[in-house]
Amino acid sequence: MLPLKLDQLCFASAKLKLIRDISVSINSTGVSVLMGPNGAGKSLLLRLMHGLLEPGAGTVSWNGQPQSHALRARQAMVFQRPVLLRRSVQANLEFVLRQRHLPVDPETCATLLARVGLNGMQERPARLLSGGEQQRLALARALALRPEVLFMDEPTASLDPSSTVMIEDIVHELARSSTKIFYVTHDVAQARRLADDVMFMHRGQLIEYAPANQFFEQPNSEEARHYLAGQIIL
């Protein structure tokens, strides 16, 4: 596992500060759920942690080392809207494996597809899969990399219940096998099912970081209390 530390992390676009001076050390195990209203900066923070964006100020460090290509090779990310190649399901998996110089063989691909409930779909065009199937393929591609850290940005948004249950089951399985998960969701019920700890954001700031039980039962901030009560936060 790679323990994560953010130190005075900031990010701005067009002179608008979108991430504001976040400093925190994150548990190196379990599922950290990022919550907060739309525009709070959750997805942006996820991309900064994964190294897809460079911070305007501050640092992201893993096990005391700054983010690097070598560290990113030990991580993977699943986006809300999967970006799939115009190829078969099998070819999508093989492409990711080759990019990371990992062994490519039909048995490995078949095992990964079975794990996400896409058995026997190797030759199907990836972009003709249903929304839930596409997201499961995106998850299979991430799992193919055997990441130590997996970032998931609202992966079950708008998915059918069966796909949602399968993805949540895989998240629990990964966490038990020592993969660190960072999971963005707006669904409070899902957060309760998945979270070991919660990072609550508002207006680009990290308002609270607490164990899940503490956050859901006794949130420290007024913003979090309103959010959990289903109220609009301005």
C-alpha cells in the first residue's frame, strides 16, 4: 500500500481557486469515500492525487515520495464515463496490458472478464455493450493492472442495480485484499455501505476527514450535517 499525504494542495483555473490549501494524511488501507455537493472539487482532487493534473501549489506524496510515472504505474483509475477503444472487449483488455508491458494471454483476459460478469463477451464490440457492461469492462481494465491504489470517480452513476451491486462487491473484495480505494459518490447510502473513512469537501476545501461511523453519526461541520440531511448547501 502507498500512504498518501497532501500538503497545502491548491489548484486554480482562469485565476479561480478550485482546490484550496488541502493538507491531510490518508489511511493507507480501506475505502476512502469522497463526498460533497456538486462543484465541491471531488473529481478534481481525485485527478490531482492520481497525477492526471499538476497542482498549482503544494504537493502530493506517496510513501514520502512525490507523484511520478513509476508511482502512477502502481495505480489505476475508473472514470464515471468509461473511455473505450473502438475494438472488441478482448482487445480493450489486451491494449492496457501491453501499455504496461504485462503478459497478454486469453486465459488472463477470460479470468478478468468473469470477475466482472462479462463471461464469454471477448469478441463483442466494446462500444456496443450496455452502460453497465461498459463500466464493468473499464473496471476489468483497471484490475488487469493489479493496482495498489484504485481511484473510482462515481463509477455506478446511472447504472442498473445489478451492475452497481457487482461493482460494490468488487470494491469490498479489493479492499480486503489490501488495495487502497478512493471512491467518489453522491449517494449517501452507497457511501455508508462502502466507506471506511470519509473525505467531505465543500467549495474546494476538505471540510472533514473522519472514520465513516464518526462522520455519519456525528459530523463535525454544519455543511456535512446539512448534506447528510439532504439539504442544499450553498
